[in-house]
Amino acid sequence: MGYGDVQMIDANGIRNDGRKAGDVRPISIELGVVPVADGSCRMKWGANDVIAAIYGPMEAHPRKIQRQDRAVLDVRYNMAPFSTSDRIRPGFNRRSREISKVTAEALESVVMLELYPRSKIRVEIEIICAEAGTRCVGLTAASVALAHAGIPMTDLVVSVASGKINDVVVCDLNKAEDNYGEADLPMGVLPNSGELAFLQMDGDLSPEEFQEAWDYNMNAAMVIHGYCVEALKTGRYPQ
Amino acid sequence: MKGGLVARADNMTEKKNAAGPQDNQRDTQLVAPGEDLGESKGHELGHGVIAIDGRIRATKNGRMNVNGNTISIEPRRTAYVPRPGDLVIGYVEGCTNNIWFVDIGAPFNAILPMSLGPSKADFGGTRSVIDIGEAILCRVQEVEETHSSVVTMKGMGLRKIRSGAVENIDPHLLGRLIGKQGKALRQLKEESECRVIVGDNGRLWIDGDFNGTLEVRNRLRSLTAEAKAVTLGGVA
């Protein structure tokens, strides 16, 4: 058996966890989980469990990273050693470096960095439990935590991944689908303007499949944005 | 000296709108960053909003206030950004031969040159005048474009804090603490029989007996809890 051979969706379009193609895993959001941070957010998305904490704006150290006209975002994405069944060696690795970089670049498009020259805003994303799509959960949680910290932003970033399993395009891949599926398309959407802040793709999709995955992501992002806004207004979602 | 007005946060207490907009037309609504708040034409933009393509967008999470034709957001949390003339309470974090570095709760430490210090000191004698870790009441003299600031201790009532306690509150709650033309703060001072000096950076110097200090602390705590309840949708 190779990739694409594992049956993950039945003839009725029901996936191995009981969802339909366009369904998103259950989401819960809680704000203020790290009292010492300036802003924080815990997001559970399926079995994913992520904490994002924001510190700053503060003086940027070392001085060589300072920018005279804007703040810098210091994003650190880290998976806890116990977050997956295979123990992850603590510390930065190639993957976490890459995700930290793309997360910072996605957030830079919404955070009004020009208001805090020479400063640094520290964004800490810790994956407590990983199922699939942790970069999406991390990015969404970080944008909610930034809003909670009172950092001026022009929009939130909501990130979702769609992909292809057994030649069917589905929304919000779970672990099995992510591991044995044919393609994965994580996207970071600015829900109020409909713009894109982040796009990656793993595997192959035809133009039609790409469009379908895109539409799934856009629709899911709008729904999840509603959850994020409710959490920001009331402190948690669901109540 | 108890209860006496030594240094007044004059730029806060005298402001007519210190407690937020008093207009009857006020409309409140909780908003999240990016939320569309209507057309920008005919509106003035206050704190926490920007205009993009003719529409007003929120940039902060908090309560929207409509005061006349000005739309602003009272944020849930803010970082202190120094402005010239602000009365602040700072902690000395370090010093050189003729400069103190003061933590005023802003992204950057402020500097206090010896020429603006409380008293004459010999070159290299900064620590004998104000030591590291000590709290001072000072005023922001200058803020550069790059956010680094200079504070001064030359001025009436500006001094080293030798007694009492320093407490913190979120800077955006100061308006509520002070009240309309300083009424609420005056009342608090009278009730607690404490000297309370409010810094614009959200730090308060409370000087008085134990029970008075406790009373002020309780007031600060209830204010913070109240604000949280408001933003959490308890009271609109």
C-alpha cells in the first residue's frame, strides 16, 4: 500500500472521523490563559492543542535586528516533545524554523508594525498536542493572541488547510488524511478583505481541484473568523 | 503631608473627557481588529481605527465609542506609549557616569541625564543619588520619533519615591480611576486618607497608612475586574 491507497472516505462522502468533505473539526478558543503575557490564546482544533503568547512591544535585542522604521516580529513556533507519539527532540529544527518564518511573514501583513519603530513583538507558539495542521492552528491562535494583547492590526489571519484524499478534495485534513492523502493546501486568509497572507502546497492538485480546495479554505476561514471574533468579545468560544 | 497635592497628573485630571466621551449620543459596541465600522466619509477617526478604501476599520479589540462624529475604540489592553509632558513613575534599571536608564513601562527605557536629575552629583556619582531599583516620580521631557524618551526630575513635586507603595493599572483605565474632572480620584484620596499620585503610564504611588493603602488597592482591583466584565459583555 502506498500513498492514495488507504481508504479514507467512503462512497457516501463520509470521512474516517465522520465528517463530510467540507466540515471543519470542532474548535474551541480561550483567551488570557497565560496571565503574565501581554496577550494569550489557547486554541483546540480537533485534537490539536496550541497556546500562543504575546510579549511586547519591547526593545529589540540584539540591536542588529532592530529596524529604524518599524517593529520586528519574533515568532517562535515550537512543538512540545510530548505533542506527538514520536518524541520530538527539544529545540529548533528545520521544520520549526520554516513555520516560524512563514508565520511571521503572514502576521507582518496585518500587524501595524510601523507604529513601533526599533521594537520587537515576541510571538510564542507552543504546540501541546499535534494532530494535523498545526501551522494553521498556530497562525490563527497567534493572530487572536495579538489582538488580545492590544497590538494594532488591520485584520485577523485565519488559516485552514484543505487537501486531497482518495481523489476527493476535502477541507481541514486530520492526521490520517494528512499522512496518507495526496495533497495539502494550507492557506492564511484575511477574512475582512478576502486577501491572502499565506499559501503553501504539498503534493499535486489540478487547477479544478485547487479551486475547490481554495473555496473550501475561504468558506472555512470565514466561519472560523466568526469563532475568533466571538472569543475576542467574550473571552472564549464556545461559551 | 498626608493627602496633600504634591504633584498632580495635570494633563490627565484637567481633561474634560478623561472618563471617556460624556456625550449622550454615545453608542457602544464590542469590536475585533479588522471589523468594518461603516463609511469613513463625514467621520473623524479617533484611537484604534483607520480608514481603508473609504471604510472605517477597527485596529484594536475593545469597545467602540461614537462621540458626535468621532469614532474611536476604547481598547481592552494597551501598551503605554510616552508623550512629552506625561507624569510617570519609573524604576531605575541602570546607570552610567552621568545618565540613569529608567523603566517607565514603555517599549523603551527612558534616559535621565544628570543635568535633569534631582540634585548635583559628581561625575560617576549617579548611584549615590538614585540607585538601581529605586522608584522615581518624573516627567517625560522629550520623545523622539524612534520612541526613545528623555525624562526630567526638574519640576514641582518630582522626586525619588522613598515611602508608600507603587501599584499598577492598565493605562486605558486611568480615565475611569480619575473620573470627571478628577472627581473620583479626589473622593478616593479623601476616603482612604492617602496621598495618591497617578502616573500616566498606569503606575500609582500610594502613600498612607496600611488600611488606606489597602482601600486604594481594592479600588484598583475592582476597577480592573469591572473593566474586564464590561469587555466580556457583562455590562454594555
